[in-house]
Amino acid sequence: MIYFIGLGLYHETDISLKGLIALKQVDHIYAEFYTAKLFGGNIKNLEELVGQEIQVLTREEVEEGNIPIQKAEVDDVAFLIAGDPLIATTHSEMLIQARKMGIKTNVIHASSILSAAPGIAGLQAYKFGKVTTVPFTEKNYFPHSPYMAIKANMESNLHTLVLLDIRAHEDRYMTANQALEYLLQVESIKNENVTTEDSVAVVVARAGSDEPVVKADKIKNLINQDFGGPLHCLMIPADLHFMEAEALVELADAPKELFEDID
């Protein structure tokens, strides 16, 4: 048996009671934090709760070594993932592989940034299109695909959730400021009026914490603000319903004048 268990967004106590019960029943517990990380949590505290060591695996140990699946062929295993366990493609592939190998599976869900970010800002989740991720760019690597994803969503009048790159092994977590700078740079190349300085963006920092930051404004007013520590994400809204506009003013401190024409 292998359990895929979500840890939630920020703290080790975000795990569900169902997930905690499962951890107390298995032979081995593994975790990965290269797709996301619990910045308000401590894995040692979770070990004390379950009375068992939790082995944190690298990307290579999960994707190449396939350690959780191999162990699950003979023992009961729990695989812990920040957020909801099946958001990352890697984990869905593991679930499929386990099923093909005849290994019993159980998925225990938890909160995800895909629902938390829209909700905390008051944007309607069903009005979102394709999710995209801004990567850390390099000398010969500056993809335009996130910008194009936002453009495609805009053309369908859909909001965009923009996730930001994580390189846990380097202790690098992209900030909203870096992502906004990237979008402006692509805009200067493409000139398609998708993410200009006057475009509205929403920044969410540390979703799931007791004091998350949620801030909406024009990009030019957000780009130099300090949003504190990771993790950050962005949302680029399309046309807003009047209730969404009201929510951004009340929940995300947006200037009222941004939405004067919405009724």
C-alpha cells in the first residue's frame, strides 16, 4: 500500500486528521519538498506526533530512484507532499505506476494553492484558465510561455494563476517582484498589451499562514513592494465581476479607483 498524503499549505498541523491516522499505520514515511515547502512548519514536530522518522527525499530519489514505489511493493508506505498530493505531474505518474504494479493506493487530499489563492483574494475559482509557472531565467533560457498562457486566458476572459519557480536544493524561491519584472520584460519584447505597468495583478504571499499577504494593484505599484518571505504567487485577472472587484478592494487593499467602471 502507498498513501499519497497532502500536507496543506504552510504548517505541519495543516495535515488532515485522516492523514495523521494513516501515518501512524504505515511502515515507512517519505516526504518531498522540491515542488513546494511548508515554511511555517517543522517536519520534526510531525515526527513527534506520529512517533516515526520521516525521510525527506530529493527529486532524484523520487523521480529516478523511485524509492516510495519500490518500498510499497513489500511494505505500507506514506508519501508526504506539500499542498494537495496530486497537483504535480510527478505524483500523478507515481499513482499510475503503483496501480499498474498492483500496489494498493490511497490519496488523502489537503488544501492547495490552486483554490486557496483565488479564495483568499475573493476571485471566483471557476473563472480561472490555464495555470502557468514563471521559471528562473538563465543566460540562454528566457521562455515566453507564461506570458503567452496569460494572453490565451485573457482572450477567453479568464483569470490566470501564476506560480513561481522553486529550487529547494539551492534555497531559491522566486519572489512576486521577480515574476512581475519577468512579465514586464516579456511585454517589452512582445508588445501585445498583456502585462503592462498599468495591468492589474494580485500578489499572495504565505497562503495558509495566520497572516498571509494579499495585495492587488497595478504592476508598477506592486513591483517594488516588500511582500516578505516565501512562498509567493501571482494572479492576473481578466474582466472582473463587481463582487470580485469589491473583494479585491476589501481583501487585497486594492485602490477603489481601479474598478470605478465596474458595476
